Amino acid sequence: MPLPIIRFPVLHVIGRALEIKNFSQFCKMSKKAILLMGDGAEEMEAVITADVLRRAGVAVTIASITGKECVKCSKDTKICTDAKLSDVVPSNIYDVVILPGGLGGSQALAQSKEVGDLLKSQEQAGRIIAAICAAPTALKAHGIGLGKKITSYPGKKDELSGDYNYLEEMVVVDDKLITSRGPATTFAFALTIVSELLGKNAALPIAKAMLYTDFN
């Protein structure tokens, strides 16, 4: 049985851009995000986060860290990404680097030197890093945000609590580090990223349009 395939067009944000007459002006004002995926990534956390950010007009690049265009996610969904990480870094600067969870995907993120280099550069530049579910373990592996307040999938608490100020909250923001717990908290996670990038006034209408009532 063939795997389901989801494709993410890079120019998904074009619909939002057409609301602004001057497209070049839109490009200049648009925030940029990169979402990193390896095999075993949690597909809900990747898809929902990318979708919510694109609704906000954020230019999202979904990048494969496997060296291949498509990745096989934790529930066997096949996602064909916008680019390979090696093709977009370090030539681009991103306002936020996003790590979806999933056990296999998080392990791949933790083991990738390329991911580690990007995260360290992002942290040193004072730009946002966001990780959900098991992905905060990749932050630990690369020495990112040590000592800061974080959360994660509950099963990863013991692995993280010695190096971070661990909180059992849906979403935790500590300066430029955003973390969250798992698939059910992905909407709150994504809306928090929008809020940190563009302000809460940008996130609230999106939450309302999606009928998501737990963000205020």
C-alpha cells in the first residue's frame, strides 16, 4: 500500500501576499521560518505548525535533513519537503528555527551536525528556536538553551530536567526559546510562535478563524 504523500509548496504564502498590492513590499516584511524534518518526525506537529505560520504570512521552508527530498514520518505519512537542509543553509537567515518531535525524528535532529551548527548560529544571533514533543532532547544534544525554562513530551522529563528548568505547561517561552509538549499542544505551540514573531494581535485572528478557543 503506497504511503500518503503531503507536498508543501514554497509559495503557499502567495495567497496572503496577493492581499498586499506591492509584492516586493510583502517579501521585505515577511518573517522567515525553517522547519527541520528527519525520518520519524511527528507529522501532526510539522504540518499544523507550518500551516498556522503560513496563515500568518510567515514564509516557511520545510527542510529535509536526510539528504532526500521526502521523509517518512512517525505514522508512515510521506512528506515531500521544500528543500534539503544542505541547499538552504547557511545562505539564508531565519527568524525562527522549528524542530517537530517524534522519537525517530528527534534522534535524527540530535545526531545531525548540520542541525547543531544551525541551532548554535541561531542562538548566538539571538533569534528564535522552537521545539516540541521529544525535540527538546535535540536541543540538549547540541547544548542549546541550557538552564532555561522548557517543557517537552512527558516521557522526556527525566532526560531534560537536569540541564533545564523543567515546567509541565502546554507551551513555555523563555526569551528566544519556545517549547511545547506534543501533538495535542501543536496549535498552541504554533500560535505562540506567531505571537512571538508578529505579536499577539496577529495570532488571535488566526486562532479565531480556526475555531481554536484556548489561545488568548
